[in-house]
Amino acid sequence: MPNITFNHIHRDGQVILETMEYKHFHDADFLSRYDSNLITWKSMPSIGLFKEIEDTLRNFHLQKNQKHLKFIFPPNEKINNEIHTYLSANNYSIGFLELYSIHPKNFNANKNETVRVQFVTEKNIEDFLHLQYDEDLQFGESYAKEKQKYLRSQHMVDNVHYIITYNQSKPIGSVIVFEKEDTAEIDNLFVEDSNQRKGIGSALQQFVMDHFHNKTIILVADGEGTPREMYQRQNYRLEGFQYEALKVEE
């Protein structure tokens, strides 16, 4: 099993600037997606450098009518006190992500055996898109529409796989897999609220384990969310953590 780091994680957007200290990601086709338009730090910045790059990112985003600022800090490092104090005083939300991996043979979960799980094809892509659209409306209609364009374009990429599950003929859950040479990344695992806690998510994961059995399966979970507890029970292994800060300016 390869040594898994955050470098294995798929990130959308293009690197439009890279320095010794950071990378600037930007996606001109999906401006409202925070995770595609941000700064990732290679090393923990000084407070002076952080403020300088914060202004640079703000000015760049204002030109694109983007109202957010997002920064991802180096893996496995806590934000130092000076920057943490500044972020808190300036209305940033601070969180952290955890990186998990598992070999498919070690996956252990009580999955729902009555649902039908399959890859998304041109025949059922609309089912997948409708499911995603309804879920994304909570983030606003503009975001949901932009996401539809993104999903249609990604579906044409060879190493991107959409998976959907049905209860009889009704789509109730989905997941996206980004396949690389040694890994398959589970992303955007989603089950309708009315079908939560019924083993649907486990059935989707088992499908991934079965079809990518020669890969290391990886995923990123909110370090403060409940799904991480499920992944731990399912025998995923914690590989690291990473702090992030987000501010939406009106």
C-alpha cells in the first residue's frame, strides 16, 4: 500500500501561480466553488505574508466577482497562534480535514443488499444530475447550475467515475470516484436524507471496493463531522490532517 498523503487528493481548478510558499488555484468555469478557487500553503506563513497574500487573493477574486477567501494550510500542522487569532478576529471559519485510506479487503460495514448500485452511463446521467441538483440547491441556484456544467464535463474524463444507487427505480444516492495509478478517491458521497442510516452509503462504498479492488481507497472527511466516525468503524486508517480557513465577504 503506498504512503498516502494529501498530494494524492484530487483538486479541481488550475494552478495559475506557484511560488516557494503557496499555490493559487482558480477555476474560471466554476467561480462559486470554494474548493476550486483558493490558496494552498506549502509551509506555514508568517502573519505578514499571510496578510499580503490575503489582499492579493481578495483583489483577484473581486475582479472575478467572487466573494470568498479560502486558504488551506500545510498538512499535519496546526495553525500558529498569531494567524489563528487573526483569522478568528476577521470572521474566518476555521476547520480541519482528515485523510483516510483503506485496502478494499479490509472494508467492514453492514450494507444494504436490497438497493441497486451501478456506474452512471449516458442512459442514466440525468438521474445522477437531478439528484445532485436537488442536493446542491441548499448552496444557492447559481451554485447548483454551475455544478451541473462541471458534472457534465467531468463525466467525459476517463479517470472520473460516477456511481448511483436506486431503490427500485428511484435514485437515492451517489458517489464520485477519482481514479489514479495507485489510488481511487471517494468524493461527494451522498444519500438522500430520507434514506440515511439504512446502509446505503456502505453499499456505495462496497461497490467501489469491489470495482477498484487493486487500488488503495482514499477519502477526505470533515475532522469535526460525524461521517469520520463511520469511516473509522469501517476500518479506514487515518493518514493525516489539514487545517483550512474560509471567509465569505458580502
